[in-house]
Amino acid sequence: MAFTFQKSEKLCSKKIIEKLFSKGNRGFTEFPFRFSWIEVKLDSNYPIQVLITVSKRNFPKATHRNQIKRQVRELYRTHKNKLYEDFLESDKQFALMISYIAKEKMLHQELLKLFHQSILRLKSDLEKNN
């Protein structure tokens, strides 16, 4: 699988996003990220669609929020193969929300290490819960 992030991998459905907030698994927090997900039928060929959020309260300037979202999207793009390994054969599909909860920006190297740990934990949690 190529290291790309297609539009069809991005969670855009308002109904699914609403369901994710109301009925989604609270997931876990692995600072500086919070992960939550819900198993749902998606209109995509991908097993996981992702939504990336950054708090407006912590980052009032849109340019800072967008910069952090780009960083997190890049981290997800390079680590998604670890998640996809188990779900490509199965019929399960997930809507995943990644929230950046830190109050300040972090260096890319720090985020890389923390995101890698978070993805491994997410993978094991998804396997346990389903």
C-alpha cells in the first residue's frame, strides 16, 4: 500500500461524525493525542476513515490549527499501514477521530515517537474490541 492520503480516507460524512461524537468508543488518550472510533459501514474502499481535530480553545489562530493538522495528517499517512495490515482482509470498517490535545505545538521528532506508540496501542485496542 502506498504512502498516500486520499480524499476517500478522510471522514467527511456529518452523520458518521455525529455518531462518532455521540456513540463512539471513548478510546484512549496517549498525550498529546486522543483517539476515539466507531465501527461503521463506510462508502469507501478503505478500512478506516480518519477525522483530525485541533481545539480552537488551545489554538485560537486558524493557521496554527491547520499547521498541526497537517503534521498529524502526515504522521497518520506514514503509519497507517500498521493499522491496515489487519483490516484489509476483514469486512470491518472504522471511523477514527484523532484529536490533538496539547496546549502548545511540539517538535516533529517528539510527535513522531509519540504517534508511533499511539498507533501500536490503537491497533491492539481495535483488535481487542472487535
